[in-house]
Amino acid sequence: MNQPQRGAALDVVADRVLDDIALAAESGLKTIRLDVPWADAQPKAGAFDGDVFERIHGTAQAARGAGLEVWFRLLQPSLPHWFDDEGGFLDERKAGVFWPRWVELVADRLGDLASGWVPFEAPFGMCTRMMPDDPKRFPEVVNTMVVAWRDAWRILHGRLPVATSLDVAMVRPTADTPKAREEARQLDQFRWGLWFQGFTDGVVRIPGRAERPLADLAGSVDVIGLAMRTDVEVCLHRAAEWPLDRPFALTYKPLGDTDAERAQHVAGMWREVHRAADDLPIASVTVTPFVDAPGNPGIVTKDRELKDSGHTFLTA
């Protein structure tokens, strides 16, 4: 059985991020993931905030000095206002101009410190937030996100690995009716088939739209990253059904209203990961977040003390 590396997502704008880095290294973590906040770093089209990049660069340098690998995530739910005003990811043409420019800028400014790239996380959830009340246009934004992935891959792949972070889940019909089964089939396609079939044969298959080939989509992934909270072992094995021959990485956000409950879920997650690792090449497990944030509990308190969930994540 291989032993996945353990990592955590850190907040680069935290007041004590250097303390977070030191604690992560002392705790035995091997990797960290840092966000490069597009909305802050590029407040205007065609310009960038050098202070934001300087802060991220310094944080990444400190992490590398502490022996940690640094992965960068390039897209967050909060988009630049000017990009939204231009249509954002609802406009494939505009997104095809501004998003690649952003990816190129990040690669140029931070590539010397990166161990790998995560262009974006949870694309299904991102598309749902962009189009919460217009199911007819939902396929349009999904299509744009697939193209955005391909564009990021074209720019980033080569020297450093590029990883997905797909918000997969086991989809089950809500009722035993033809309508419920068809809705479940479409939802399953959005979460699974769209990406894995596309990575396999380069064809974009979006429910409600004609199939179409997309140049350079086939094989456009180095690490198959999955963002999950439940059904970990089942989802890992299902992802392995596609003939992609890539290592897996898991981003995990523990469930539970209390830390004791979250510690139990973390222990259960590791049991499933260890069983799956008997058969699958699982490279890493990243917990998010590392430190408590408002409404978003981590495995470490704001006083930088490991919680029970933290001890479990590090030792299970």
C-alpha cells in the first residue's frame, strides 16, 4: 500500500500565515495549497497588484524553505468585478481572452516556486453558483469552464503537474420515476462523465447540447484530483474506471458540527483512503481549511493549536 502525502490549504492573507507554515511543517505535512486571488491580484483588466503577488511569493518562499511543496489554485468563487461586468464565464469569447491572460500572469510570476497547479476547484459547484436560477443557460457556463480548463492546461502543462479538483459525488435518483432517473443521469454526467470522458477521448458531452470534439482536451490532466466529503472509497474506485493512468489526489473537507464529529469523519476518510490505496496510486490528501476561519472550521485553532481532528488527520 502506498502512503499518500498529507497536506493542507492555507490562507495566504492570514495575519499569521508564517506561523501556519511553520506549524504545517512541524506537524509533518508535506504539501500546502495557496490561493492566488484573481479579484485582489488583478483589480483592473490589463493591470495587476504587485503587492498581492509579492505577499504570495514571500509566503511560498517561506513554505519552500520549511521543506513544503507549494501548489497554487488560480481561481476562486470571488471573481474580479470587471471580469463579471464583461460577462465572466457566461461569455465564452470574453472568458477565452481574459482567463488565459490571468493564467499566463500567474505562471510567469509564481512558476519558480510552484510544485504544481490547480487551475480551479469544484467546477460543478462553481457553475451552479454562476447560474443558480437559469437551468437553460447552465450548459453554456459548463461548456465555458471545460474550455477554460483546456486553456489553462495548454499554458501550464509541461514542467509542473496540473491537477483537477472535481467535486464528484455518488448520484442517486430521488424517486423511482423516469423523470427522476433522467435527472440523476444528467447530474451524473455533469459531475463525472463530462470530465472523465473528455479527458479520455477529447469529446465534450454536455446534457442538452450536441457532442463536440475539443482540441487538446484528451489527456489534459496530470493528477486526477477529487474534492469530496463522503463516499471517498467508492468515488476513488469509480474515477479509476476510466483508462487515464494518472495518480489521484483527494481534497477533503470534514463533515460535522463539532470537532469530535469531524475527527470521527476524518478517521473514517483515512480508513477508506488506506483501503483504496491497496489498489490505486493515491498521491496526496489535502485537508481544507488548515486554520479556523469564520464559518469554516479547520483542524487548527486560531491560537495555532491542533484540534482532535488535526491529530487524527496527521496520525490516522
